[in-house]
Amino acid sequence: MVIFIKAMSNKIQIDPPGGEKKVLLHSCCAPCSGSVIEDIHRAGIELTVYFYNPNIHPRKEYDLRKEENIRFAKKLGIPFIDADYDSERWFGLTKGREKDPERGERCSMCFEMRFVETARYARENGFKVITSCLGISRWKDFDQVTSAGVRAASLFPGVSYWAYNWRKENGSNRMIEISRREHFYQQQYCGCAYSLRDTNQWRTSKGRTAVRIGKDYY
């Protein structure tokens, strides 16, 4: 499914590899992608959002994150690619890695799986540059995300990964500001079944209630 709408102005200066003016952005959710989308859009770059996140669990959480992302893309008039939710493939890929810690090998595999499909779509649809908002979160290892993106892009001749650090220029702070302004859904864990498990274990150890899916908004 591809969704289009109108656009906004106030240009800024950022430069994709090779001076390209067309970029495919892998997005995991509206909060993480908000400032990235605004920056790319305001730079006058032709942006398309690609949503491929079969790691997100359960399906209710996946749908909430996707619909918030669609809502923001619609507001700015940006095409949104709604890719498949092939969660069984993700569980198969990460089998045996159920106990890996956050930022461990399971996360690298997860990033690369999603970026490979992003790069594949780019190659098949005329995009030479892909990037991702995943590295903007303080919960993620920027270098780990970037390495996965570079590896994935290298599998498709003519496609490169834009390793821009979206945390720069207060990107992480603006991520929160935009989330509050847009009243985005506020997810309480990274996304996968194992991060949900670990988050709930931590919350229980601190005397807090379990994650409430669909309840919290900025």
C-alpha cells in the first residue's frame, strides 16, 4: 500500500551521498522518525517512508506504531510504503537468540533483516540512497545500526546507506518535542517479544505495572 499527500516548506541543508535528491527512509515508528522526516523533507529531498518491522510484537503494538507513522506521513504529504508483517520469518531468524541482551547480536540481525528488505525495495524502485531513523534513539547503538545499514546496502549494487547521525543538531530532543506536539503513541519497549519480556521483568523488579499496550501517548 502506498499513501500520498501534500507538503511543507522552510528548507534546511543536508546532503545525501552522491548529491542524491531521492531517499528511502526505513522507519520503525512515528516518534523516532519525526525529526528525521521533518529534516529530510525541509531539505527539499524527495522522501519516501518504508515501514518494514516484522519484529514488533504483538500485532496490536505493530498496528499502533504503523498507523501513527502513516498519520504523520500523510500530514506532510510523504509517500508511505506499508510492507509485509512476516513475523514468522523474524522469529525464525532470531531463534536461539532469545536470551541475547539489548544491543547484542540479535539486534544486529534484526536491523540487518529490515535494512536488506529496505535496500531491496530501493533497488527495485529507483532509489540509490536508503537511511534509517533507528539510530536516533538513545537506547540504540548508533554504530551498530549504521553497520547493519551499510552491510545491507552493499548487497544491492547502486544502493548506498546514508550514515547520517540524526542525533546531531538536537535531533533526539526534537524527536521528543515533535512527539509531544503530534501527541504520538508512546511505546514503552523497543518492539520485539523479547524486549517486551525483559522490560516487563525490569518493571516488576521495580514494583511497576506491566507495559500497557495502546494506553500511553505523549
